[in-house]
Amino acid sequence: MKTTKADRDLFVKECKRWIDKLSLNDWEYSFEHEYIGENLSATTTSDFKAKMIVFRLNKEIDKTGKMSSYIKSIALHEVLHVLLENLYHMAKSRDFREINYLAEEHAIINRLQKAME
């Protein structure tokens, strides 16, 4: 099924809602609406050093049924990748230290706790 401009607008709106709710405003964001391949609904790529995230909504999604609920769900899923981005890069680092991990773990917990209040 082809995604529309309205689907793209909903995706952007929901991503921004979750970015605010999870206090992830320390990144720069851009949004694209393009064909990204089969069996993908959306992707998130990052430039960790530049603190830049690109969200891509696929122009073709293998989905039947209510698209708006699905778009909201994939927007949240993609933003959750951002929530874990620092932890991902920390784990890949040669300079990995448990104290840094624990600090990032608590930062994630605090963001989730604030979002759930």
C-alpha cells in the first residue's frame, strides 16, 4: 500500500510528539518520505557526532487495515531507537566503562519515567 502525504504528516507529528515526551530534543531531526525497500515501514539513521537523526517513512508499506494506527506505532518505534542511541554508541566504544553505562541507563530510565507520569 502506498503511503500518502497525510501518512507522512502523521508520522512526523507522532515522531515529534514522542521526541518531546521522551525529552530527546538534544538531537537535530529531519524527515524523509521515500522508497526504502521491501519489508521496511520506516528507518532511523544517525550521525552520532553531529547529533543528527534522519527518519524515513517508506512510500510503500505492506499493510492492510487502519493505516493511521500503524503509522503512530512505527513513529514510536523509530523514536525509541533514538532513546537508545547513546547506549548503542557507548557499547561500541573501545573506552566502554561500567560507570558510563550506569549513567546512561539511568538517563533512559528517567526519560521513560517522566514520559509515563
